Amino acid sequence: MDGTKRINIKPGLRVKIIQKQDQLTGKLTEGIVRDILPNSPTHRHGIPQGDNVKVRLVSGLVGRVKQILADA
């Protein structure tokens, strides 16, 4: 499923994210979505087309969704 659209992301989904420090290596981290960041449906800079949705996982890690795996 597409991780670039906010409408596809919700708390409880199992996803793979890329953390900022892993952008060069492409290392993905798996976890369950706790929050979608930012919390508002719009952002002052807008959300560029194709930009992955930023989330906080239950583990507390923050990153951009690259892949949606399944509901938890």
C-alpha cells in the first residue's frame, strides 16, 4: 500500500519507516504507528507530492513511511 498518502496511514498499522539518520543507507525500521506527524491535516510548508508521511512508532522512533505491511 502507498505510504505517501496521509489517508492510507492510521494508528495501529504495521509499517516500515526510514529514519533521518538512515536516509543515505536506506535502512528500514519496522514498527506500529502510534501518531501521524504533524498532527494537523495540513502543514505550513504543504506536503510535497510523493513525500512520505512522517510518523511516530509505538517504540518512540520517528521516520517517514516507506511501506505499509498490515494492521496490528
